[in-house]
Amino acid sequence: MLADPYTQEILLSPHQRSKGVGRLRVKGAANQTRIDHLYQEGCAKIRLPTTSDDGLQAVMINSSGGLTGGDQLDWSFELNDETVLTVTSQACERIYAASENMAQTSISLIVGRGAKLAWLPQETILFDKGAFKRNIDVELAKDAELLMVEPMVFGRQAMDEKVLNGHMKDSWRIRQDGRLLHAEETLFDGNVDSQLSSRAVASGQLAAASLLLIADRAEGLIDPARGILGASGGASYWNGKLLARIIAEDSYSLRKKLVPLIRLMNRDTSLPKVWAL
């Protein structure tokens, strides 16, 4: 019996993958921050809700509902001089099991003279067999200000999920006035749950976050930051930047430390409303 050519064609066809590009550039006009250029393509969407805070707020949306092997997202945000922008995400970004390849996200952030960027996405959740690579490149003017927050959750504790086989690589490169100011590489590969159980990594905790503040005022916040963190993390200041790390048993516990830290470092500015939805 001959095979159905139509069925054979379906089986041999490559899996459909999500691709998205979102770009936003803002400018100053009449002492306000306004849109200068907005571009969105594929599954990447950017929405700009009305807020009572200074500056603009941009909400990143991945309309595909999550990422799996072969998916690609490309985000770019540029702040012209003397502008204020907060960037967040509509929901947690979910990295699902990949049958082949890995999901990739590229992020480019450019902050002009006297501009202030708060990068506040919600948690990235890595599921078992998920494979994810993210590159974050930041270019800051000499007197620009950056608050960068990246929370990560490995499975959902309430569902008793464990990442027994996964891959996650996160690369940051931050330059100010053309000089490399901060670089870091985070890599989990294989049995992530076992790696997290190490006391040198997370002592079995399943949620973590990094907060980086580059601002003239950063040094004065080191003691208040340590007071908020307590035994759940640590904070240090050097070379014009404040870096804090948090670990927690789950996303809820993580946010109990993360939210007040963000408020402290972001001049007590309210969190984006999507964080509470």
C-alpha cells in the first residue's frame, strides 16, 4: 500500500516557529517623553498604557503565548537625551519543552544623556526540557541611569514541577560611554534541579532575581537594599553600580523581596500595573 503523499508532506514539513521584532525609540518634547519611532512585527507587540508617572511605559507582549525551540524574539528600545522610559512585560515569559533547537531572545537597550531606563520584565519561567538563550546588550551615555531587573523561575512549585533536563544561557553586556562596565554569564545545562540544589548556587530554591542599578545615587542605597534582602540575598556596590541577588522558594516569595527592592531603586515609583494583574 502506497503512503499518502499529502500525509508524507505534512510529516516532513518543518515545525512552525514564532518570530517577532519590536522596536521603540522615544524622544523629549515639551518636557515630556513621547514616541519617536515604533515598529512591531510577528508575535512581538508593544503597548504604551497611560500612567501617572513621569515618562512613558512600554509593555512587551509575546502573542504566541510562550517560547519553544526555534522561536526568536528581538526587542530594541532607545532613549534619546533627557527621556524617561519603563519597560515591562504583559505576563511571565514561559520557556516550554523544545523538541529541537532552542528559543532565543535578543535585547538591545540604548540610553542617551540624562535619560533614565527602568527595565522591569516579569519572571521568565523555564519548564522541563526547555532550552533558552538570551543576549542583553546595553549602551549608556556617561550620565544615563539604568535599573535592570531579571527574575527567573525554574518550574512551578505549586505544580511540583522540576527541571530535570533543560538549558538556559543568559548573557549581559553593559557599556557606558563606550567602556565595558558590567558583564555576566549565567548557564544552566542538563539537570537544572540538581544544579540548583548546590549550596553554592541556590540551596534548592527555585526562584532567583538579579537587580542592577547604575546611577549616581546607587552607593547611598546599599544599606537599605541589604536591610530588605536580609538572609535571602546579598547586595554590593562598586565602580558606580549596585548589584543585588535574591533567591527564594517560589515566585510569590521572590516578589515579597523583589517588589520593595524595585521601589527603593526606582525612586519609589509605582510598579507597572501588569505586575499586579
